[in-house]
Amino acid sequence: MPGMLYHVGASAICPHGGQVQEITPNTRVLVSGQPVVTLAGSHLVAGCPMTTPGGTPQPCLTVQWLAPAARVQVLGAPVILNTSASLCVGSPAPGPASVIVTQMRVQGT
């Protein structure tokens, strides 16, 4: 499915409102002056407020991107699109991450 390229500095959240932070090995390909995020990077979640019914914190820790771009790669790794399917891991109530804000000029499939 086509979508806009997701980049460092774009905004994504876990299903509970935690902020997704991207760390990418790509420093060569930029959009909006920021590196494009690839499957090869680290996709961490910070500030997830999820707790168990007993009140024990169990936040989302990472995002596992399930469907990156099929035709666009950076340094041999598929890029992440704003439409890419994902799963937040670590919480007892996993769900998809939502890309809220990203650049709107470069599209991939």
C-alpha cells in the first residue's frame, strides 16, 4: 500500500499514547532534512502509561513494523511508511502504532 516515507522527527504514538522514538542507522537519505526510518533501526516507545488491572506498570517498549515498503529500500533495508502495519510490544494489551505527523512530499510503495 502506498504511503509517505516516515522519518526521524516525525510523530508516532503507541495505542496508549506513548511517544515512538526512532533510531536509524541511515544517515544518507533525508526527507525534510531528517533521516528516513528503515526496518533496520530501533523503534522504541517512551512514556507509555499502560498498567495492569492491579496497577503494575507494563508499558509498550518497542514497535515491531510488520509491513514496510515493498519497493523502496535505503542501504538495503525497507523503509517504513506512514501506512505500514505495526505492533507495539511489551504491554499486555498490544496494538498498532499510529503515525500522526510525517512529511508529505515523498511517497513509496
